[in-house]
Amino acid sequence: MKSFQDSITIENEKVYCDGNYIYTRFAPVSGVQSTEWLGEGEGRPLSIKRIEPERIQVEEYLEDWHAVVAAYDVDLVEKITLQDLPIENSERLDLPIDGVLIGVDEIYIDGQPLNWTGFGFQHITLPERTTGLVNAAIRVFNPIKVAYRTMDMKTEGTERAMMPLEAGEVEFTVPGRILMGEGDILTLLTTTVRNGQYVPFREGPSDRLSYAPVSRILNCFSKETDQHGREHLREYTVGKDLIPESSERVRWLIPKPRTGYTIMYEYHPSFRIQSDTTVSGAMDRTLPRIYKAKAASSYNPR
């Protein structure tokens, strides 16, 4: 989700207690709204001593059978540092993360700064084949779960996909704690759509694809003419001849075909929020909210 919101509030969660620590279900914790011990017929607020990414320290000593509820803030964007990531003779550095990579702050290999040319959801692309141990400071977005239904969808001009999300409108139901407004963009991470396009020749090693973020490249062909004037198709190998440079660009490792090329790829469909259609009786923050959205070609508006 691309939004101005960088944190969400988890309300009235029953948390696990052990001594002076409260362990939350979601992380990283960035702030605490309230913590309350539920005794017989009464509730007593707890005194916060320290906030850690995955737990909250309180002044009171608690047993694991104590009933405690908490309201706390969780960062949607998490800054993490990964150390000693191995890479061997490759331009692609795969990252062991659960969320979505949205920013790269620093990369070092064997103690020396390292340049990068782009990144995808869970990898970073380097300018050349590299071998060594890499340290990376990155920013990761923690995905949210949504429900959706399609409305008057069409699939013209595309291959058959798991569901027709390429055009038209979609109605999303999201948790009430997620704040969204017109212009925010939702990208489905567990769904892909297939698209094929012709890319005309342009100078430079990289080309931008029409739909993004790209999940994977399926195949790539160009039309060539031999010395006898006969045309034939040439197939290129992903990883050897070309690679995904970022979520929306492909980079050639060999000279690009001068006649252009046709590429088939899968991408994650994105949708731009149009309006909030939640009925007035369901405006409580704890209840789900409903939004209408229209298909967008990319999660990076341009």
C-alpha cells in the first residue's frame, strides 16, 4: 500500500505477559496508547518503562495468567540492517525478508561501499556481477491483509489470469485501523497478472515496462533477418541476456536487439483508491472499511 500513513494503531489486544514485559502480536512497536490490567470488576492502567520493537516493559510485575489489554502503534515501514549476505558471481542480491523492500539506504561489500541500480520486492540489483559478503541497510513495508471483490472487470488484451483485475473497478474491505484516502494505491502481493508487450529500441541498457511491479519475466523474443533476407525469431535467456533491474525496469546484459523485442512477464496488479463507501453506521475505527478503487498501471504513479 502506498499511503501517507506510516503506522497503524492496534486497539484492545489481549497480550501475553511475563514478568515486567508485555509481548505484542504485531511488530515493530513504535508507541503505546494504553495498557490495562483487568482485575476482578476493575481495570488498572500499567506504567510504561520502555518500548522495544517486539515488547513493552512495564513497572509492574505480571504473571502469565494475568489478563492485560493494550492499544499500541505499529510501524508499517521498518528500518533493518542485514549482515553477511552471500552473493556469488551475480548482479542479483536476494534478501531474506518477509515484507516488501521500498528503499535502500546503504550497501557494503567486504567493508567497501557498493553501488546499486534498482530493487524489487525482495532483491537488490547491482551494476555488475559481484562475489562476497554484503551488508545492507534497507526499509521494508509490512503488508496488510484485505478482502476484495471485482466489479464489471474485463480481460481484453491480456492472457488469462487467476482473476480479471487488469481493468475496471474493485471494492476493497480493509481493517478499520488502516487509514486510506483518495489517491492511495493498493498492490496485491499474492496475485499476478500476465502481460505481453513490444518494446521498441531505445538507447541505453534499461527499459521501463508498461505494468509494474514486475513479479517475473517469462520469456523474451526478437525478430532478426539473416544474410539471406529470411526472418526468424531469436529467444533470449533471463539471467544471462537480460534481468529484472527493478520492479518496473528490465536491464540488458548484452547489446539490445536493434529491431526491438517482445517480452512476456507477470506483474502484481495495483489499484488507486477512488472513494470511501463505508456506510455511516460503520464508521467505528474498529470495524472494517470499504473503498472503491480503479486499476492503475503501476504502484509508482508517473
